[in-house]
Amino acid sequence: MENAANYQRVNEALPGHADLPATKSMTATQIGTIGEVTVAAQLMLGSDGRFSPFLPFADDDGIDLIVYDKATGRSLPVQVKARTSAKLGKSDTIVFDVRRKTFNDHDGAFLLAILLDMTGGCIQRAWLIPMSELSDVARERPDKLSISPSAKEGSKDRYTPYRCVDMAEVAQRLVTHLDSP
């Protein structure tokens, strides 16, 4: 509602711009950007500063973050998929899609699917899936791979091994991966 009121004020202040659209919700692009920035900040916090995440200028290859590990000098690509609780299905499942066009299953790449709490600006749930395992757990469609984990805390589904309680656990799993030979 506040967004609509803001658009109304802008429309009144800018003669000739009365046709600016009033939106009532965030766009998918905005949610994605909020998710990527939140993940980057939380990875720095969760790793006690060990990680330096970088946002590429373009993410047309499905890489939303490059996570540089200051301890090992290694880096890894992460594709972030963000959803909000408004997108929960009846069974508390969330659908995350990875387009085949941007799917990269190289050994060091990860998919980080997150459920955002838009009121508090925090991450409610996270699933960290190695891209090399994604096609094993995803539903295959002609143009995309889809996962639909349950957001319920105690749920048991095929995505349970990938579910992280918080971003500190995500960071720890990435440290374990980066510390391995």
C-alpha cells in the first residue's frame, strides 16, 4: 500500500507523468537482487570475514555471486534463487527453477535457494545444492530444472540433506568444500 501511495505522490508532483504504474508488490528482479545482496552480506558474517563475495556485472551464465575464500585463495560460483513466503504453496513447498540455458554443473558451482522474510530482511530457510547434484534431485523440464523443497522446519523430503538452518551453516558447508583437496 505504501508503494501505491508513493506512486500517487510522484504522479501528482510530475505533470505529464500521471500514467506511472502503481505497484503493490516487489518484482522478481527486485526480490532476486535483495536475495543476492543479503546472501553476500550473510556469507561474510557467517564466515567471520573469511569470504569476500563479488557480484558479477552480468549474470547471463547463471552465476550470481563469486565467493572468494581469503584463507585458501580459491573461489566458487553460486547461483542464488530467492523466493518470499508469499510464494509458498499450499503444502509449504517453494518452487525454484534453474533455466537449462544458465545451468552449469561444474564441480565447484552451487545453487543456493533461499526463502526471504521481506518484513525483516532476513533469510528464513536455505538449501545449498552442489550444481553437480542438481539434476539428480530436480524435476526435469524441457527448459529448466525445478526443485520444490518444503519450508517446514522438520520436513523430510529429498532436499533435507541440503537444507541449512541459517547462513552460518551455509558458510560452514562452503568452508568444508573449499578446505577439501
